[in-house]
Amino acid sequence: DQQVKQNSPSLSVQEGRISILNCDYTNSMFDYFLWYKKYPAEGPTFLISISSIKDKNEDGRFTVFLNKSAKHLSLHIVPSQPGDSAVYFCAASGSGTASKLTFGTGTRLQVTL
Amino acid sequence: NAGVTQTPKFRVLKTGQSMTLLCAQDMNHEYMYWYRQDPGMGLRLIHYSVGEGTTAKGEVPDGYNVSRLKKQNFLLGLESAAPSQTSVYFCASCWTRMSNQPQHFGDGTRLSIL
């Protein structure tokens, strides 16, 4: 039972354009959502997060949008850069759960020149 | 500033052998976690610890044991390795019980069971 889903295994975007990565969840108890970025042979690194009391959080080129009614969040990267090429994981956590994370399966983003 | 350090980085085992993976963090974090990553499946939680001397099961705990004798270290043990345990193992840690504290990850241990 996949509680966090990333339905697009891969995405290719031209440099300078917008990258949009999507994530859906099924567990209504999730109240915090995070995006992690992972390069090959490295561990995931935290990128940006959003609480369920918000619908948008922005940090530089990265913006995360949350639609609670649709149980959907998305990560926007504008403008996309070649260094953004990596695997992006969506993760969710619920209060009182010892900050355990439930991860999606990841989306591989390739930013082309 | 090491963060989360995992030892070893690579290991090949034969079926039935045992081994221990070590995770060390220097951030004084209370919470620590072990995940495994398999192709097409994202990261799945094996075991976790909310403090020294405490451990709990995650989503996929079978075949693994853990210990947290010191706050900075979290050990993951395979008593009798099986080919199904071939995976990349990640350790993570974070500060508090609040959901909004991001976990910090190590660079992983790639384990192959023949």
C-alpha cells in the first residue's frame, strides 16, 4: 500500500525552463511534507518542506505547493539548471510518529542544455 | 563537520553470514533511523530510535536487529544475510519529535548478498 506516490519515474526539462515534480498521498494523518534531492552515490539531502497549515512555501528557485483536498503536492523549480539533475523524493510525516518519513518512489529529473 | 557517517560504504557477503552496519552522528540528534532503498521502491524504514537505549520497528524490520547503546551511534545488524537483503542502506538522524525537523542522511552502505 503505497501511501506516497510519485507517478512520473522521470522528467526531462530544458535549462532555464520550469520543472514540475508531482506527488500524491493517501494518508490523511500526514501533516508535514518534504522534498529531498539525491545524487548518485550520495545520501538524500533536504530541499524544502511544507506544513499542512500552508499551501505554498518558497525558497529561492524552489517552491512547493500543497493541495490538501486533492492530497497532492508539487515541487516547482524555476529556472531549471543542469546541476538540478538528480532524483527527487517526496516524503511525508505525521505528528506523534517520531518524525518517521514515508517516501515516494522518486522522480529522476534531467535538465538538458 | 561530518554530520552522519556510515561504515562501511560497500560490502559483499555470502548468504548466511552476519554483519553490522555502523551509523555515527555528531549533531547530538535524539532520533535516528535506518532505511533501505531498492530500485523502484524509494526508501523504506527498517528500524528507528527515539533516544539512547530505545529502538522500535519500522515498515520492513524482518531479518534485522538494531542497537542504540550510545546517543551518537545506531547499529544495524544482519544475523543471517539473505539475497533479499541486497540493497543500499541509509542512516538518518534528526533533532526532535516534531514533524517539521528534516532528517539528515548519511551517504549509504551498498550491500550485496551472494
